[in-house]
Amino acid sequence: MIGVHTDADFDPFVVDGVQFRAGDEPGTLFYIPAVPVPQRGELGRPAVTVVRTPKAVMLQLGAQFALADSDLRGLAARLDEVKGIRSARLQPAPINVATAALLLIDEHGAVNELATSTSSRFSPYNAVFSVNLSAEQGAAVIGAVNGRAGILFVDYRFSLAPDPLPAQSQPTMSRRADVATWFPAGSGKAHVQVIG
């Protein structure tokens, strides 16, 4: 069994796609989530709504770059299993989110940026997108919400903070989530409203 003792005890490492590094205080590990996740409504469902009318398709989608309490509990168990680390206090790494983007991949594989958000400045880094779509884009988005992978993505671009490097040389990282993964077993159908 290994406890977390000092900042120097660990080099950065990854477990289940989540990146970890030593925190500012002994016993603390900072983490960077593997992928963005949906904001969730009162019933725990993803905050995603698609409204299709005879003339337009509208999409509203909320995302976060954070880990839920249940995910943190699972990660704590995995850290013990994989790294022998117990009793670590897991904290979100301080980051500067440059932008969160909603991306649509067309039938030719081209990436189209539908919308961007600066997101909130602090964890869980909420981002909300509200866009009007063409008929073709709307059909693709509805397919993604119904579970078709590889079409609609949320992408967070960020750098670690505080960063001692000059602004022009700060390394930018990104994490991307396929929105279809937010809707297992056809659960996305409840998020699509047809009017008219």
C-alpha cells in the first residue's frame, strides 16, 4: 500500500484516460478528465434538446469538463488497484479553458465548428451551445442523439494554470467526447421533439 506523501512522489500518469499529477499539498492529486460529459437535468438526464420543426432544427446542449462523484469514487478504487495509491484527495487540476466547441463531422469527414463557448472559469467548466441547423445538419445531429457515433462532438481546448510560460508558448491540450456515447441503448429519442 502506498499513501500520497509529497509533491515529488509521483510523475504525471494516466489511469482510465484520466491524467493525474501531484497536487500543491501532500496527499492531493490533481486530475484532468478523459472526456467532456453532459450537463445533467433534474432527472439526471443529459441536458440536450433537439427541436425539429417543418422549417428548422434547433439544438441546445450543455457540457461540462468534470468528473461526477460516482466517477471519483470509482477512480479512487482504480488508483488503489492500478497504482497502489490509497487515501488520495482528488481535485480538478487548475486549467484555463481557451474554448469549448461543438463539432459536426459531415459525410466527407470534414469537421464543421457549429458553435463555441468560453465556458465557466471554474470546475465543472460549464459550456452551453444553442444553434440553428440546416436540414442536413439537423438530420445528422438527430442521428447522433439517437446513438450514431462519429458525427457530433464536444471538444474542450485548455492549458494548465498557472502557467509560467509566456502566453504565446503555452501548450494547448484538448479532450473530445462523442455525443452519441451520452445516449446508450436508444435513450436519446426522448431528447428529440418534433413540432408540426
